[in-house]
Amino acid sequence: AKCLNGSNHRFQLIRGEGIDKYILSFYGGGWCGSEVNSPSSTIEACRKRALTVAGQTIPSFSFTLSKYQRIYSSKEKYNPTFHNWNKIVISYCDGFGHQSNVDNYGLYFRGLNNTLGVLNYAINNLNFKQAESVIVTGFSAGGLAAMTWANYIDSLTEKKNNTYVLVDSGLFYNIPSKNGVYYLEKIMKEMMKYSGNNSLLLNSYCPIK
């Protein structure tokens, strides 16, 4: 499990109070890419991203200590419904929506392995297979990842169809930029290329052919 620059991937865990309910959140932050339609421009954008907090390990990654607590808060006063749920926040540092699956050009596109590592931890250490309810959420690129991974996450639990998707700003319109480039479509196609383009783990309806 690695970030773009090769540093170790991290996630944040807040244990609930003895209940088998989970919030699994994908952190967001756009994608690495360029409006110039060439593989070299995409890789160059990813190299630049690898030098930022969006492409490397954040030493003190802590989503819940920021101003965005809301459903992640463990205080019943502020979060009456979800305060005692298990909460897992997956940091985002692969640049391709938590699903890249190749190493190339000196960069580590390991989003798929990062996500699987977190899910394996939940299964082996948090009784995730016996989950009563699971909410998969995320914002921006993490919102899209939540929708992409939801079916697979549901398949990991013994109680099927108990997984719900709640995304924040995870829908993107494929409209041209001011330069006339369909930037989002280009990024999505690049993302699938760096996802190995044939992963059976991801929702089969999501790839753009």
C-alpha cells in the first residue's frame, strides 16, 4: 500500500462502541491529469502531484479533527445517529480515484491495493463481515470512488444488501472546458488505463469504453 511518491498509505480508524455498524469514507481531491491529450502530460501532472500532500503520506492524517466532523464525530450531542458507529476514513494519495493498479514512470499508482488493504484490515480486525449496516461515503473524487466500490464492499459482508451509498459532490458533468476540451472524459479514460482497465473488483457499469 503506497502513495504516488512511494510513501506508505494511511487511513484513520475511530472504533465504535461495540456495534457492528460502519461508515467507510473515501477522501477526495481531484485527479492528476492535464487538458493536453497526451500520456506524457498526464504523467507529468502526476509527478507534480506526488510532491504535494495529495500524492504522499500525510504524517498526521486526521479527518475528524478538522472542521468537517459532522457524521464522523463521536459525540452524541453533535452526531446523534452515527456517534457510536465504527468510522474508517481512507486517505487519498494515488491520484486516480482510489483505484489505480500499476507502477510506472517511477510513480506508484496503488489506489486499488490501498483500498483493498483497508478493507482487509476491517475484515480481519473489526468484524466487518458481520456488519449490520455499512454506509459508503466520500466527497469529490472520493464520492465517485464510493459509488465505484460500493458493490464490492457489499459483497464482503455476510448480510447482503445492507450497504448504502451517501456521496457529497461526487457527480461530475461531462461538459467542455473553456478551451473546448472534454477534460473529465479524458481524465476518466486515463484513470481506467491506470486502473489496469480490467479489474473485476470495480463496478462493471463504471468504466468508459
